[in-house]
Amino acid sequence: MNDSQHRSHVVVIGAGFTGLTAAYEISRQGIGVTVVEKDDAVGGLAKSFSIEGQQLERFYHHWFNNDEYAIQLIKDLGLDSNIEYNSTRTGIYMDNEFFKLSTPFDVLRFKPLSLVNRFRLGLLVLRARRVKDWRPLESMTAKQWLLKLCGSEVYHVVWEPLLRGKFGLFASEISAVWFWNKLVLRGGSRNKMGKETLVYYRGSFATLADRLTEEIESAGGCVRTDTPAERLIIQDGRVKGVQTPDGTIDAQAVIATPALPIIADLIDGNGPSGYIDELRKIEYLANVCLVLELRHNLSDIYWLNVNDPEFPFIGVIEHTNFQPTATCGDRHVIYLSQYLPVTAELYGMNNEQVFEFAVSHIKRLFPKFERSWVYRYHVWKTRYAQPIVVRHYGSLIPSSESPIKGLYIATMAQIYPEDRGTNYAVRQGRNIGEMMATKIINGEL
């Protein structure tokens, strides 16, 4: 280890998977690193809560079986035995009926579409996977591209309600690139018979985040929870440290991983105004996630998309149709998720109001459901859940290297053309961590 490595110190803002993986890579090179996290636990959106002594993600999580970066990290940590591969069932609710869409045969039985359009729906993933260069899609909306690929009926029956449910008023502006990537990623997780296999980390994703924290600290780094970054200390165009409620942490370099508007707030009044404006260009949707612990299951479907404009959640994700109930204290665990503007009425409700609001809607989809089934419920909210990926989104993304010397940013809004997710957070964290370590070792910072 050279003297520059001894003297160097990097601060990472945010202990989600991007921040933890970046710190892990830096600490492995013998470079001092401190991670500061405003919440009381690590993991970001994969933070957990307890059900009967078992840990479970606050917001539903899984990997696809082609999510190579997360799986490789687990193998590098020697934790292969915690990787679980499970087949799942997907479906859609519309016109007061449930339809399974797990296999090509399910698609052929999908009554809301004419026979020819069932074939068009089934072939969509294959056609999407033939697209090798996504850049020409940047100028198209998802609507324009889908109408071209599968026609009006498939679009209006299947995809338009899902886009509207996910993005609301922004649905007509969403880029074809975002939708193309979703199709390619999901299609790549299916076998030759069309059966989907998803991946889970035994013990919860938060357990993996805890293990990364242990690795960082065993290498001499520090992870501080309940420690929000209040502002960046910038002098003569160079970052010098991070101000926290406990004082200033000096730094030779800073990696900021929160949402772009939060980073803008950290340098507002102290950084280049044009750059601050650039960080505020990308808009985000918030998320409300209601988690139910039930005595009985609602269905045998893991991932149920809801094409019903009256239902206030875009999906019903029955975690215990993916993982055994034994991993959740023998309870049936259901996530009901909705992306929405922060100004939406649902986002402003307290926990009890969210639950009471949801009950009648759940009863309408699942008539056998009774309130007596509910052991407990939990409500989780996050302000910056989903970047709104519009046409020409690539031109809005700021570089990882900021105009402030020593300040680098790595956020889920920059994971493009892929969409947010822990797999790409791991890729992003490793890349920026390795780059930072190399610059320090070479004396470039």
C-alpha cells in the first residue's frame, strides 16, 4: 500500500447497493472510505422489516436469472449457497377475470385478444430481442413503438393500461427504450418452454447488504447509519468533505448515490448553477407499497398486473408464491404497489388510511378475502422511486464525473438503457468504485 492510499479518504453518500458496492471496491484497495446513510439501516430500497423474526424487503425484490452482476458479486463473496432459483407464475387481471400469462400456451388462451393478436402478443418479446441497437428507439415513445410492433388491439388491451397504471399522466411520454429493455430483460429470464425463473437471496436482500457492510468494515472502512449528508463542502471548485449533523467528514473525493434532486440540494448555493439545473431535469415518481401479512393466499400467481383503472395499485405481488411461507413466519405476504406523483392523495395518506382505502378494492378483486385474514399490515413510501424515462432520455443523464473536482455521482437515474434495479446498482457501484480506486492509486485525485 503506498502513502497516497494511506492518506486518501473517500466519502460515499447513501448505503444502497450502489453505495455499498462502491465502498466495497474502494476498501478492498486499502483506501479509507466512509459511507453515510440517513436511514437507520443499510440497503436503500431493499431495507427490510421483520415478520415473525424473519427479514423481508420493504419493497418487493427479486432478480432475473440473467442478472449477472448481482449474482457474480454474491459468488465473489463466497455466498453462492444463498442463491435460490424459483419458477414463478405471472398473470393479468382485466374485465373482472384473471388470466395467467406464464407460458406461450397461456398467451394463446388469452381471450381478451383475437387469435391473431394473441400470436402478436406472444411474438413481441422475440421481436424486441432482435433489436441490437436501441439508440434509434430514443426518438420514439413506447406507444408509437408498440403500435408498430403489435398493432392497435394488443396495445390498447394489454400495454396501454399498464403504462397508464405505472406512469399516470406521463404514460404517453415514456420512451420506447424503457419498454424495450423491460421486454428483453423479462424475456431473457424464460426457458425454451417460456417458463420464467427468478432469483432470490436467502434471508432477504438486506442480509446481503449487511454482509457488504461487514466486508467494508473488516477492510478498515466505516458505515454510519442515522447520518444524513446535509451539504457538500466545496472550496475552489473542489470537494473537501461532507457536512453531517455530527460534524464535517473530510474527503479527498465523494461519491453521491441518492436521487439527482437530492444531490442538487447538497450543492445548491455552493456549486455551478448550470450543473444544479442539469441535476433537476429528470423527474421522478414516488411509490406507496402496502404489505399484508395474511392467514390465506389470494391466488397462486406471483406477479399479477392489474389492467383495471379503478384499482388503485398497479400490481399485486404475492411474495409467498415465490418464496415458501416458512420464510415469512408461515404467513402469506402480499405487496400492493403504486407509482404516483408525490402530490397524489394516496401518497399523503397515513398508514391506516392507506390500508382502509385498499380493503374494498382487494375485496373486489378477491371476493373471498376477509379483514379477519389480516395479521398485520405495513405501509412503506419512498419519494424517488422511478425516474420518468421520456424520449431522448439519454441526453438528460449527467455524467458520473461532475464539474466539481473530486465529486462523482452514481444514481439509478443513470442506469440506462436499463431500468433501475439492484443488479445494475451493483454494476454501477463496482464500476465507479474501481474507477475511484484507480485514480487514487495513480495519483489522479
